[in-house]
Amino acid sequence: MSVCTNPRRLPAWPWQALLLPLLAGALSACTSLPTVDRQAASSEAIALSMQTPLGRMASAYRPDPLHSGLRLMPLGSYALDTRVELARRAQVSLDLQYYHFEHDDTGRWLLRALRDAAQRGVRVRLLIDDYYTTGQDALLQAFAAHPNVEVRIFNPFVVQRDGGKVTRFVSAVGDWKRVNHRMHNKLFIADGAMAVFGGRNVANEYFLRSATQNFIDIDAFVVGFVVPPLQALFDRYWNSPAVYPLQAVVAPDATPAELRRRFDAMTGPATTPPPPPLPPNDLLGYGPLRDDLEDGRLGLIWAYAYVFADHPDKPFDGEAGGELMETSVTYNVFEALGKAQTELVVSSPYMVPGPDGMKMLRELAQRRVHLMALTNSLGATDEPVVHLGYRKYREDMLDLGVEIYEISATRSRDNVRHKLFGASVGRLHSKVAVVDRSTVYIGSMNLDPRSATINTELGAVIESPQLAREMLRIIDLDRLQSAYRVTRKPGGGLYWAGIEDEREVLHEEEPEVSLWLRFKLFILSPIVPDALL
């Protein structure tokens, strides 16, 4: 059954899924998708224009027409500010594509900036996967009521719109195979000139604004050669048969004028406080990108790069745990990682390599490539069920010589990189890799079966020793200051080694884990299929 996964990965807990057949009769309803005139609804990206400030700035210094200018954004507050500043400065178009766009301070703040851009005449297209939209129809309808704004939904749930995630799945009885597939891409494009892509969704926890948990993540800001291909990838999704206009999924319940008044109330100062002031620089030494935009000169690393995304129909064509398609993001990433000759460093919050990933690691180990992996510990992960899949491969990876580091939720609070975490715990969310200290992958793909065969993803490969050095600096700071190193015990079992009170401590069981969580995973371990993790 396609619902035996976890809270962020469809749907809540497997024991809830066991109740679904009992509830299906009571909650099932018509799940027919709406009819849409695709030809009439089609629209295309607007190309970069030298008539806009962003277009002129993006073209002002370009050493090679085939190169792209990039900057890594490891600090969440900078990453949010960059998106808002691009929205404020855009004059022609804003195209956004996200798996999760939350109805919280961050989501409303960014929507307000997008609405303001639309009022200036900017065309705004917002594409959101439907998994996290429970309770958000009113906000999205109010936003879509503005001129120059269009909101579309990927693979919608058509009943129980205000129900929780489990309720939505129960109500889609007979349609579970379809609704299990989600669009995991993250992309922001302004005026066809500048873009942001990477691992971050739009919610407080991705931008250091959550009081309880914040994600360790990385985005990339880019101009140049790859922006038109990113626009083409966006259009392919926007005009896909899997995507529906919001108003076709749920009809507005008020006039456009009333909806716009509601939007003002929902996103005004009383409900949507601004983000806190930005720190002077990030761990790479960069100041806020807004300063570069203000000065009209961008400080970027120029390199050859290429971008790719799964076809929007990929998840409907594939099967959970099925063979990798050559057009998939995972296949392309494995092709890039498999070229390593001396070193491969991977960071992924959910690391379930599966047979294909293990085959690649074995081949690299046979070539004596140094292998290093950073992922979440059981105590840090927001996906404890996925951790079951990871630990089935953990000892095999160690036996291949892979250095494994697992993020500690509590140690990350003291990391200089995350000094703004406050009392919240840190969880790894970045999906990046560095090959031979010269090639970088960054995108939305996790190293797990769901990214490989079920969800759609987006990513980029960049050939740049300078960018690779910066990425390794970010990863090293996390693994050395915020993680445990996992090693073999003599005679069997594992150690988790970390620094506590300036001395090394060895844990003989997975640290920071309650007895209750251990018991739950013990019960679930035999029944959770790797292919759906």
C-alpha cells in the first residue's frame, strides 16, 4: 500500500496507514480530477531583457557566454532575504516552484512581496505541490485574486481539502498510487535573469525562524547560462497535465475584491512580522546579496554548469523501487558522482542508497576513492522511519570504507555556523555532493528511493574547484562541530564519537534517542518497505 511512509514523506505513521482500509468507506468521495483547457491555460517564461535592472546586472560581467555565475547561500536568513529582494526588484516576471510553501510568517512575508510585485505589473506564477496545502486554500485563493497572479497545484487532492494529510489520503481511496507521487523541486526565477535553487522550501524552519527546529541547508544563487534552461524546466511543469489551476481545484468563496481584502488582513503587520535583522556576513565571508543588488555589481564564482529536472510525468510512469530511468535526476547525479577518481563527499538528510547507490559506492571503493557521507542521526532526523532504511545500509557502507558522520540535534545549536538557532535544534536538510574537490552537485534530490523513483526533483552540476572548496568548508564545519562520527566496535556493533565539554566521548547506542522512539522503530522495522522511504 502506497501510504506506509512518514510525516514529511507521505503520510504520517505506518500504524495510521493500517487504519486506512477501515476508514476508507466512511470518508471516500469522488476523486475525479477537474477538466482544464490546457491550450488556453498554457503560458511561457519571459526571457531576460536588458531593459530591466536585474537583466542589465546579470549581463554586466560575464566572462564566457557558456558560463554561469553562482554564489552559495548556507545561511537561511540570507537565503530568504535574497528571494524577497528579487521579488522587490523584479519588473517583468517571477516564477516560483516549491514542494512546501507554508502558511506561516515566512510564507506570508514572501507572498506579500510577490503581491506587491504583481501590483507593479510583474507577472507572478506560483506552482506548489499539494501535499502541504492543508488549510491553505483561503490564503492561496486570496493571493490568486490579484491581477497578474496565477497559482497552480501539482497533482492535487480533490476532496477533504481542509482535512489532515492522513484524511486526504483516506479520501483518495482508489487513487493512492497517483497521490503518493509528489513534486519535490525548489526554484525561484526573477525577470529571466536571476534564480535561486537548492534544498530549501518556504517555511520558518528553512530560514532560521522556527523556535523549535531549524534546518541546516544550502541554496545557490545563479545568473548566466543556466537560467534559460531553468525557465524551460519551469514551463514544462507549469504546462504539465499533472498541474491544475487553483481555481479549478477549489472554487473561490468570495468576490476578487473581498479576497484581496482578506489577503491584506492575513499578511499585514498584525499577523506577519518581518524577519529579524541580517548578520553582517555568512561563514563564507559574503555579505547579504541585497548589498550587491543595491550596488549593481554581483560578486560571483563563474563556472561551467548544467541543470536537469525529472519529467513531471516521471512519478506516474515509474514504480516505487523500480529501475532508474536514464532521464531521472538520480540517474544524472549518480553519473556525475560515479566519475570520482580521488574523493567523493556527500551530504543528504535521508540516506538510503539502495542497490544502485551501493553498487556505485562499491565501484568507487574498488578504485580507492575516499568516501565521506554526512547525514542525520536518529536523534536529529525529522524522518525516523526513513532512518530504518538508512541503518540497513550503514554497516555495509562502513565496511566499504565510507566515513560516516551523523548530525547531532543538540550539538548543532553550538555550531558557529548556526549561532542564530537560539534554543532550537538543528536538522540536516542540504542535498549536495563534491567530486574530486572540483565538481559540485546541489539540488532537491535526497539519496533515497523516493527521490529516485517516486518524487520529481531538480538539480545542477557545477565544475568549479573554487565552489567545491566553499562547499567542503560548509560541510566540514558541520561534520566537525555538529556531528558524531560513526565507527565499528571491535567485535561488532557501532560507536558514535563526538566532542562534549572539550573531550571525546564514545556512545555505544545511538545518542539523543528516547526509549519510546527506539521501541516504535523496533516494532516498525519489519514492515516498512525501503522502496517507499
